[in-house]
Amino acid sequence: MSNYTYLTQPGYDKLKAELEELKSTGRQEAARAIAEARSQGDLSENAEYDAAKDAQGMLELKINELETVLSNARVIDESQLDDSKVAILSNVTIKNLKTSKEVTYKLVSETEADAKAMKISVTSPIGHGLLGKERGDKVVVQTPGGVIEFQVVEITIG
């Protein structure tokens, strides 16, 4: 059974563009680096050649990973989502019950997570704990920093 990756259309488009960039420019640069290192003589003692081959292997691994993510991707239309419960692509305002501080996160897939943009993965401890909750629900989450209690204040889509 495949593990689906749920993405927004912009997230899907970004990954697709990254994949195309790696396949074209990335592969060309890797081939150029290998050719340049090969031209320097004896391959058995050529550290630059070994490094270029390793970089090519890492590039191919990244291409393979992106192809797998995109092949298992499901693009979600945010206009079709229900805001009565927390789900992927929900904007959730939560209140820390200890500090009374409120924070709003957008729950996204792992590939779209960006802490600076307040986008957290649904597989993160907080994201996973919030899934399926409704306004007013209390949530107890075990994080690497300890147990935190939240209350769901608001759920919006978009």
C-alpha cells in the first residue's frame, strides 16, 4: 500500500519544478564535474573523481525521492475542505494552556512543512495531536521538550 503525500497545488508545482531542474541542470553539472575530474589522469588516486561520482549518486537519490513523492501525491482542493475539524491544510489557532499564548499553524504534508512560515507537518507531534480535533477541544501533546497542553481556538481553511 502506498503512502500518499497530500499537497496543495503550489506545493506540487514547486516539487515538480525542482525535479525538472535536477534532471536537466543538475545532471548536466554532475556529468561536467565527472568529465573534468576524469581528465586529470589516474582515476585510482583521484579524489575529485570520487567526490564527483558521490555527488552524482546523491543527485540521483534526490531525483528518485522526488519522483516517488510526486507519483504518490494527491493534490487537495482547499475549497472542498470542511473547517469543523482539524485536517490537512487547516489553519489552526491554538492556545497554550500554561502560558495563554496563541499561535496559528497551517497543517501541511512533510514536504511542505516550513517552521518559519508557520507550516507544520501533520506527522509532527503537534500536527498529529491536532488532527480531528474541533474548536474548544483540549489537546495534550508529547513533544521532545515535554508535555504541552493546548486548546483549539479557531479552525479555518485557506
